[in-house]
Amino acid sequence: KQEVTQIPAALSVPEGENLVLNCSFTDSAIYNLQWFRQDPGKGLTSLLLIQSSQREQTSGRLNASLDKSSGRSTLYIAASQPGDSATYLCAVVKTDSWGKLQFGAGTQVVVTP
Amino acid sequence: DAEITQSPRHKITETGRQVTLACHQTWNHNNMFWYRQDLGHGLRLIHYSYGVQDTNKGEVSDGYSVSRSNTEDLPLTLESAASSQTSVYFCASSATLEKLFFGSGTQLSVL
């Protein structure tokens, strides 16, 4: 059974620092991995999607890496801003489970001005 | 603009009652999903559908049912609500099974 873990559960950084969020998964037979952002009382917004054949994806200040063999992904957010405060979740799709995401519990991020 | 909407946003019910949560999307996506989110567990898949008349059980389907009579809607029914079903419920849809679009959620309290 695929287990997805996100450490730490919560993180607080001053504005301007780079954020590093970690995600690990136990079964390397994945189709893709996604990072989502969730604001309080809101749904999830997809940030980055990495296919299993890719090593990283970038969008603006966000960069996500994927090391499938070691079961790890890292989301980097450069020069954090208070508006980056949210919960960040990673989710994987196994190769035999199209469309069925398995989520980590998330990392709650607070960026202080 | 196309969107996915869930209703109600908040619901309080009593144990043993039947409850239906609505999910409606206007993207014409074939694939729709229901997840529940609990503290410490992330989101867990309840049911999903790949098209009209197709429904499948997810990881935590006991006590829940869905039906898919058209492309736009996937209502989630709790047959006999239990306190363990107090949670936040999210509906999602997808055209490609890669990028999912999520609704804003329904907060359900079972007393």
C-alpha cells in the first residue's frame, strides 16, 4: 500500500527566506506526482505536476524535484512572501491507478512579514 | 467560466439520517472523484466515476454511495450518517486523469 509522508507538518519562516517542503512515498511505481496548495476553507489548487520520467518542474518561484528511485520529492519556493502562507500537499498516482491520487497530510506554511 | 461547485458548503445532521452532498461541474469532464479530508490523514478517495453510469469504490467507501446519471453531476450519499463521517468533503473532476480541479468543499458535521 502506497504511503505518502510530508515532513514537517508545519513550518514558519520570515519573509524572503526560501521554503523547502519534503514529500516521501513508499512505492516507486508511480505515474506522476503533484503538488497542491490549499488555503483555509478553500479547495485545492494544482501547482506543479511531475511525470515519472521527469526530474523537475518549474513555475515562476516554484520548483519541484522528483527522485523516483528514492521515493522523494521536494518543493522549493524562492523568496517567500506572506501570500505563500497556506497548506501544501503532495499526491502521487500509482501506475495502475489512473486518476486516483494518494495524498500526504500536508505541510502548513506560515510566512511572517 | 467553467467551474465545479459543491453544495451545501456547510451541513449539520444527526446520526442515522441520510445525507446527500452535491457536486456539479461545467467542464464536461468524464472523470469525477469524491475525497474526504481529516486532520492528520490528508485526502482519501471515497468513490470515483470515469463516465455516465460508471462508479467505483475508493479507499474509504463504506457507508457512502454515488450515482452518475449525467456528465455534470456526481452526488455523494451517506446512507445512514455516523459521527465518524464528520469531515470535509471535496469533489474533483478531470478530463485527462492527470490534472484534477477541486471544488471548495463541504464541511459536514454529524451529531
